[in-house]
Amino acid sequence: MVDEWSDEAFARRWDAAALEENPVRAEQLDILLSVLVEEYRSGEVILDLGAGSGIVEEMIFGQIPKARVIGVDSSAAMIRLAHDRLRGYENRYRIIRHDLEELATLDLPEDEYGIVISVQALHHLSDDRKKRLFVFVRETLRENGLFLLLDRLAENTPALYSCYRSLWRRQERVYRIRISAARETYEEHAEKLSAKQDHPASLKQHLVWLREAGFDAACLHLHGNRALFAARKA
Ligand SMILES: C[S@@+](CC[C@H](N)C(=O)[O-])C[C@H]1O[C@@H](n2cnc3c(N)ncnc32)[C@H](O)[C@@H]1O
């Protein structure tokens, strides 16, 4: 079933269970934040693409007291949750409701964007849209600006799917959680992704597209099918 971001109940469920099925999220967010804290320059604005319910913004404001964020998200339900979560920080952020597939009409405030982030959002876009978005991010960033991208990757190697399953079963043991993909065949998993209309790309595709868009790019952290990329405007 497609992720129903516009549905209030779906949005609330996702928000309440953001770490479920993805035990690596906490560590990768912590790494992203560690880089962000050291890279952020006072007075600049952080752009968050697919900002969702404001979980990442709350972490940013907790660690960088003067940071300002512009978030973009297409879901009114997620944006409502973000406003609830970020009460008290109203003068530090703004969330623009917009579809990232429609970049030509995305009207960002004139600001100096030193850092762009995106967390678990871009796999919702087609490969072509992801490539266009990388170019948009490069054009939006100031010289030498940084793009931190955290997202899921495609497990597009059927011959290795059993290894991913082993990794997820290990995560189930270590983190005492349940990961549905740990009991699926490759075909069942591929069918589920297709029904959700998710389009995760491979590690290599991300790096190639980021470099084609004009970034120096590296993968900072990889655990199974979850990766954190850092890309510097070249
Ligand atoms: C898994 S949530 C992640 C939210 C947030 N980045 C976080 O990690 O806590 C994915 C978010 O991407 C947003 N999203 C999905 N497709 C989108 C699109 N085409 N344009 C804008 N936002 C989109 C959804 O509304 C949702 O808020």
C-alpha cells in the first residue's frame, strides 16, 4: 500500500514509530547532527527537504540554539505534527507545503543556504526527480555549501537478498525489534516496494548522480540498506 502521508492517522502512526523497523536511524541522525553542528555558520539557514513532523528540527534546535530552518514537505498532516512539536521555536523555522516533484514552482525565501539536509524522504521520488533535485540543491547552496542526505537504499541484488535478511535478523536480536523484511523473499520485498511506490536507489547511483550534479560526494555511514551521504558543492 502507498504511504499515505496526507492521512492524519498514518502521519501520527509514522511519527510515533519513527525508529521502528529502522534501528540505525538514531545513530545515523546522530552522525548527521554531529556534522551539522560543526558545519553550521551563524546567520545561515538550513534547508530540510521532506521535513515531516519536525523530529529532526527539534534535534537541530536542541544542539544549535541559534539555527534557523526552512522545511519543505507536501503533507499537511505531517506539517501539523511539526508545528505541534516545535511550539516555542516559531521564530526559528518555517515549513513550506510543497511537492518536491514540482521544483520549478518552489519559492524559497531569499537566504544564504549553507546546509541542505534530507532524511528518509527522497526515496519517494522517481530516479529522474532525484537527479533533478540534486541539481536544485546544488543551485540553492552557497559556494562550498554542504548537502547531507540520509535515506534508504535499494536492495537490488537478488543474489544478495539473503544477506540483507541475515543483517535484519541480527538487528532484530540486537535491538529487540521486529523487521518485517527479515521474513520476506526478494520477490515479496520487491512487490511491497512497488506497491508503496518507493523508489530507493543504490549507493552507486546516489554517488554518481551527486557527482554529476556538481558535488564532491562520499558515503559517511552505511548500514545495510541505510546510508548517510555528504556532498560538498564543488
Ligand atoms: C519518512 S518521512 C521523514 C520525515 C523527516 N524527514 C524525518 O526523518 O523525521 C518522509 C516525509 O517525506 C515527505 N514527502 C514524501 N514525498 C514528498 C514529496 N514528493 N514532496 C514533499 N515531501 C514529500 C512526506 O510527507 C513525509 O513527511
